[in-house]
Amino acid sequence: MSELPFLFHSHWLYNAIMTANERIDHLERLLEVVRGLTTAPDLDSFLQTIITEASEMTDSELASILEYDPDARELRFLSTIWFDRDVLRPMSVPLDGSVAGEVFRKEHALIIQDTKADQRHFKVIDIVTNHETYSLAAVPIIVRGEAIGVLEALNKRDNAHYTEEDLTILTSLAALAGQAMRNIHLERKVKAARIELAELERLKSDFIAITSHELRTPLGLILGHATFLKELAGREFESQLDTIIKNATRLKEIVENLSDVENVQSGTARVRSGRVSMKRIAEDVVLTFQDEAGSKNITLVKAWGDAPCYIQADGVKINIALSNLVRNALQFTEAGGTVRVQVGEEAGYIKVAVSDNGIGIPPRDLSRVFDRFFQVEDHLTRKHGGMGLGLAVAKSMIELHGGRIWAESEVGKGSTFTFLLPLEGMESSSVVQERA
């Protein structure tokens, strides 16, 4: 009799050690599954790993994953054992009248030790697969507080009963399955969004190309005939013809800006590189805008030395960039203000700055001023007009030359737009027609 306590203690210790070893083994296997979340080649492979581990770790004959179909309001087999896959993929499991449906609806785990004595078991699947289910354990697959499917383990081996530990294992695996399913769902949404965005981009590009092409000819005719009529009509109709010329010219600039931006975005814009004087380009731009500045009572100042500041660049494109910066400065500077254009050399670069003492740019908008179609504040847009393309064009032209452009501003005190161009010019000086 004295040996009984010792034998009892030994048996208890043996079971405790075995239970601890099993738990360690389960943790190690779960860790491997976690690693597979980032290394599995695709969702199907990862989910196959999940159901394999679910079967082996709960000592079940097989396991399966069902996914909720919100359109049909049913559960469908997403992953199951290979020999039932083709049969079960088209099958659905109702939310009412099935164990999986109840687990999904109520979002709680469920064990049925004897399916013959439980009416909730959906026997249609057994009939279709010619396989008898006599016990099962099921847990919901929950992602961010919402059930998206169910993980089931069927037929505990040796007629054993499913336990709470089995449910813990299944719940852990269900969480990993849910994360993988969510990742794939997000990837599909991103892919669909990219396809839609690409199509919208194509439609936009086609629209801009067609619009630019169709508008150039009639605008050229309007400007040509209006200029001709102005010379013949005399003072009586001079103001009306000036209005036509001014607005047609503005519309022509908008069309050219649209085309310039689109050429850069589509990769069709090219640079005709040659030796040009940045000082000469700046002088031409200042001369071009002197009348407009005078009409607005704005002082347009030029600031540079005698050095010509030669660079290898496409003079036309640099002229466009600088013109858009000066036009922008004049547009947002009130009467009596000053716009200054500065040119100089700095550490192997030509530095050009256009500064004003106008209304300035709010800090929240400063990082977006070079975006296409972006306009600073609605009330400013209504007052000053524009499509928000000028600065985007300027940025595109400078970056085509390997340069850099940025803006600095303080509300109520003005803005400074600066760009740098390498003195040595671009490495590639291939001559390509910039626009058909």
C-alpha cells in the first residue's frame, strides 16, 4: 500500500511532462505557420498549410476553411483536403441549418461530439463527398471584429472527444488564416484600383491629346485673323479685338500647358540640348512680361551680373519654366508690389529665383503647389483664375534637365520659387523633336 502514492505521483508527473511537451510542440508548429504568412507563395498554399496543421494538431481526419460570400449570403469552401477540392468548391453551406453557419453568425466556437444526435449538422456535404462526419469542432475566422469565414476540424481520431485545447489551437490557426485572407483581399482591391486608375489615366491622356490637337488650329486662326483685323479696323474696334487676342492667347497657353504636362507624364517629352545663356533667357522673359506688370502697377525687377551664365539646355523649355514662374508671381501680387528675377551661379549650378511680396502660400499647401491642377484655396482661385498647370509645367521642364525646383513662402509676405540647373548640362544631349 505504501507504493500507491508514489505510483500516483509518477503517473501525474508523466502526464504533466507529456502535456507540456505537446504544448511546446504546438507552439513551435504555430510559429512555423506564422513564418509561412510572409513566405508562402500564394493564399492557397498557405491555407493548405493551415488545414494540414489543424488536422494534425487536433488529431482529426481532415479540416476545411469556409469563406463567407456576402452576395449569396452563404459559406463556400475556400480550402479543403485535395481529394474533395473539386467536389466541394462549387458547394455552399447555408447560414441557417448548419454548424458552420451558426459558428459564423454567432461568432463563437462550437464542438459537436456526436453529429448523428445533433440536427445542426449539414448532412448534404457528407452525401456529396461520400464521407461520414461523426464529430467536429469549428471556430469563426474573425478579422477586425468581423467574421469572414469558419475553420472546421472533423472526426477526432480513436473516437476521442474534442477539447477546449483543440478549440484554442483552431482559434490560433483561424486568426492566421484570417490575416492571410485579409491581405489577399486588400491586394485584390489595390490591383483593381490600379487597373481602374490606369484606365482613367489613359482616358485622360487621350482626351488631352485630342483636345490639344483639335484646339490648336482654330486658336491659331482666331489669333491670326484677329491680329490682321486689328491692323485694318483702326481705333474704333481696337479694344474689342484686343480682348479677343488676349483671351485667345490665354486659351492657347492653357492648351500648351496641358500638352507640355502630358508629354512629360507620358514620357514623350524630349530635350533639344544646346549651349544657351540663362541670362539671355531671363532678359527675354522679363521683357515679355514688362507690359503686363506695368498694367497691374507691379514693379518687375531683374537682378544679375554681367556673366552670361551658359548652360547646356533646351532654351525653349527653360523659357517656358521661367515664364510660368513669373506669370504666377504677377498673378498673386497685388498692385504696388514687386516681382524680382535673379540669376547667378552657385556651387556648380545656375541658380534662378523668382520672388514676390504678394499674398503668399499657406503652409498646408506649399508641398502641393507643383501638383497638376492644384490650386491654392478656392477664394484665391475665383479671384485670380487659372487651371493650376503653370507650376506643374515649370517643374516638369526643370526636372527634364536634371535640375531641381522648390518653393518658399510666408502668408502675407510673399513667395520665392527657385530652381537649380547643372552648369555642365545634361549627360545626354540627343536631339529629339519635342512635339509632333
